Amino acid sequence: MASSHVSLEGVVARIRPARAIEGLSAVLMPFTPDGRPDLDTFARLLERTLQAGLTPAVNMDTGYVHLLSPAVRLQVLDIAKDRLDGGRFVAGAFVEDSTGPLRERYARACHEIFVRGGTPIVFPCSDFKRLPGSQVVSLFAQLAAGTPGLLGFELGEAFAPFGRIFDTDTVKALIETEGLLGIKHSSLNRRLEWERLALRDARRPEFHIYTGNDLAIDMVMFGSDYLLGLSAFAPEAFALRDRYWLTGDARFFELNDQLQYLGAFAFRAPTPAYRHSAAQFLKLTGGLVHDTPPAGAPSRPASDVVVLAEIARGLQAFFDTDD
């Protein structure tokens, strides 16, 4: 989906140097070789994300939320509550596999997250995709009423068939919806995201636009925060990159380039196979013992490991020389 022309001057004018970036990082759900969710290793990845200085996001696309049973999704929430010991986390309110009125399904899913101390992000589903924009806005207003606040989620169809990108009028109304704290924007389209940033700045500056564009992670330069699957590969590297931006360190660009190399490679078509790339990378770097994807999930060839190892060495160089 394309938006109106954006001039180079307009893009450059959007750059926000020395800004504190809010990093939310989706946590990978690893699987055992016999196909079971590896919850113990997941818990370690969760703690690692928090220790790196990022906010963990669980039950997301990176967490294979669509393949987890409702009972396992609740286990994931309990692990986040217990292991993070009061620390902030975000969790997907996923209802694609449940039945009943849509608002009630989402309300139950959000409640399960709220009572464990998390912030829900309303995951799209097939029924949600069919709602008119005005009903989308009404749904968010109802779900957010009387709560600490929640997040919305624009998801491109490259990630899931039930994904939906909102029209401009819907985005304007959502930005002004009380209790909606921000939106994760995963269209993989810079121009659409720049448009949302301009609307945010004009209408509600405290509203967060979390880029989900793993092919353009430099969107943080222009005022986006992020909720990425790519940061699951190397949360410490993302946190270091963010510190470089905050302190005005030009190494931001070199590290961002290396991370974007990883993103371009891992998020090539078919896009959902990036989750297997994450497992391969984490195994290479000591975060996982097994990189086996779950049954039916798209996978990457073993030959990818050679390229991932080269990228891992490039990222490690920043920590070997960082002062």
C-alpha cells in the first residue's frame, strides 16, 4: 500500500537526534526437537531481554502465538509475571482460535494480561479484519475504558493472512482514543509510518508509534519507537544501538547497518521463516541448544548459518571495542 509523496527535505526534517528510544522486543518461543514449546528456554530468553534493557513482548508473532494452545499462552503470561518480578511486559491478546462475540473475546484476553501485570496489545484476527474503521475505534475505546491502557497492532498480510493496515481516517481516530497508548505498525512501508508519525505529532505527541518494520529499523531516527521480532536475535545489540543514539555517538549508524543486514537476510521471503532464522542465530550465539522449528512452520536452509555467523561476528566486534 502506497501513500502520498514524501519529499527528502520532509524526511530529513523529521530526524530526532539524541532521543530516548523505547525498545519493546518480541521474545522467541523455542521448540524442542519433539515439537513442544520449550518454556524453560523461553524464560531465559525473557530474562535476557529485560537484562539487556528492553521491554519483553510475549505471545507475539515471534512467539508463535498462533501455534500455542490457550493453556500454553496462559503459561507464558505466568512465566512473564513470575520471572520479571514486577517489570513491565507487553503481551499479545490473541483471539483467532476462540469463539463468541469479538469484544468479549478480546476483553477476556486483555483481562488475562492485565491481572498478571502486563500491557495488552490487541492482535488482529479474521473477524477484526472485517470490521469497519469506526467499529475498530469503538472496540479499542471499549477495551481500554477503566484500564491502565493498551496497544493497537497494524499487521501486514506478509506476516499473517488476517493482518490489517488501517486507513488514514481510522488512524487519526485511534490516535485520539483515550486509553490507547500507541500502535505497533508493521506494514513494512516507510511512507505509511512517516504519515503516522506526522499525525501523531500533530494530534497527540505522547502517543507511541512502535515500528514493526524489520526492513527499516532506522525508523527510530524519525520518532518511532519499536516492537520488533528482529531484536529477539540480539537484544543487547539493539540496546547498545539505542544508547548510541541517545548519547549522539556516530557508531549508531555502523551498528544499525549491521543489524539491518541481519534484518534484510532474516526477513526475506517467506517472511514468517524469520522465526527459524532467529532460532538459528540464537543457537549460534549460545542462547539456544536446539533451533528446530515447530511442525508446519516455514524454515530456513542450514546453509544460512554461514551468513548468520558472519553477522554475529560483526555484532560482537562492537562489544569487544565499546568503551
